Amino acid sequence: MHPAGTMDSNPNRDDLHKIVVLNPKGGSGKTTLATNLASFFARRGPPPTLIDCDPHGYSMRWLNNRPAQRPKIYGIAAYEHCTQAGKGTELHAWPGSRHMIVDVPAALSDDQLYYQTYDANSILIPVVPSEIDIYSAAGFIANLLLVAQLDRRNHNLAIIANRTRQNTKSYRMLMRFLTSLEIPIIAELRDSQNYVYAAAYGIGIYEMPAYKVKKDVERMDPIITWIDNWRMRRLDAAASGNFEHAPSAGVLTPALGKHQH
Ligand SMILES: Nc1ncnc2c1ncn2[C@@H]1O[C@H](COP(=O)(O)OP(=O)(O)O)[C@@H](O)[C@H]1O
Ligand SMILES: [Mg+2]
């Protein structure tokens, strides 16, 4: 592991895909998602960079447990770096990495949120569809759109429903809320002990025997596809006349009582 900011690389490299996993609510599945994505991209190569913005360092703990013979992942413990904001505090990946995955758990200030997300190609928000988690996610997503000036028409923001039991009332609530925002739910991950096992051994579900993880891999695959499609998403955003930080019209959200513009 290495301190952040010591690497000789350009954070805005065109061949580097920045994936930010965000949600201030603990237990929503950020570390699970970040570590499983890191394991997937490590297998595919070249070695990705996994950046842990959590002072508890669970992603780095996972990486420390990773067996030496598994495909390489570069780890950066970057809590202090993540909570600074401003020019020059962007996160850097290792020069050889094509994917940089950032695990961002803390409730960040608006500035910090902006600096963590403005150059991200893919922003993933895992949400557990319980009533309390949905309530907190709704507020958080509203803030992301309004204050961090993220625009859902940039096609770089997606939700992952985690630990789903589909027919609950809260799950239907989550679906309604997100549909109203036009933010896609790109995957629904099952509640599965395979994630707990993988977390304990420093691996991801893609590194477990196929017969054990088949159903979970099927649920995770759409996330990989969505990430891999980022150039297409960018083209779609450009085609809809909305690229980078073009302001958006009236995004949100009667349910939260907030309006943009
Ligand atoms: N889909 C899932 N099925 C079963 N357990 C899960 C699932 N997602 C997360 N967990 C477990 O729930 C706990 C919290 O998940 P974690 O990824 O650490 O959340 P966060 O990083 O958002 O706090 C961990 O023990 C993790 O192994
Ligand atoms: Mg975590």
C-alpha cells in the first residue's frame, strides 16, 4: 500500500476509467461492490487500482487478506486525501492501471463530493431496499444531482439494488423513486453468503468456483457491461446535447420537495 498522491501519473488519462462507489450509509454494499469489481478487473488485467476513502479501511483490509498468487491489485489508503477538496487533490491511479475504483463511504461536504465525482466515468450507488436506506439514499442522490452538479443525462450514474427481495413494499418504493429520476437500476444483487465468504478471503465472486457463484455472477455481469460501455454512454450523452457539465432542466424531485432551477 502507498500513500495517495505520490504517484507519477495523470488522473485525467483518457485510458483510465474512474469508477466511484458512493453512499454515505454504512452497510449498503460499497466495499463489497468495490472489491468485487477490483477482483474482476484484476483477472481481466492489467492490475486495477483500488482506492479506499474509508478511515476504517475495509477495502484495504480485504486487499491485505488477498492471497499473493491472485491477480494483482494496487491498493491506496486515501482517507485524508479524499476528505480534502480542491485542485491538486484529485486521486491518482498507478500508471499501469486501466481502472481505478474508489470506495467512498463518508458523508462528504458538497465540495468534496464534487471533487470525487466530477471526473468519474462511472458512479455506482449501491442501495439496500429497506425503508430507512431508501430514505437516506433519496436525500443523498438529490444532493448529488443538485449540489455536486451531477447530471443524470450524462449517463454516468447508476444504482445497484443490493440484497434484494424483490416483492417488498420498500423495493417497489425504491423503483418508483428512481424511475421518477430517470436513473437506471443496472443490477439487483442477491443476498448471498458468497459475498461474505469472498470478503473474508480477499477475493471476489468471479474468483470462486463457477458452480457456487453462478447466480451471483449473473447478477453482477450487467454492472461490468455497463462499466465497459462507458464510451457508448458518453456518445449517448453527447448526442442528447448534454455533455460534461451542461446544466440540466428541472431534474428533481417532487417526492423530496426540492427543485432545480
Ligand atoms: N449482497 C450481499 N449478500 C450478503 N451479504 C452482503 C451483501 N452485500 C454486502 N454484504 C455484507 O454486508 C456487510 C456490509 O457490506 P459492505 O460492502 O461492507 O457495506 P459498506 O461498505 O457500504 O458499509 C458486509 O459484511 C458484507 O459482506
Ligand atoms: Mg465499506
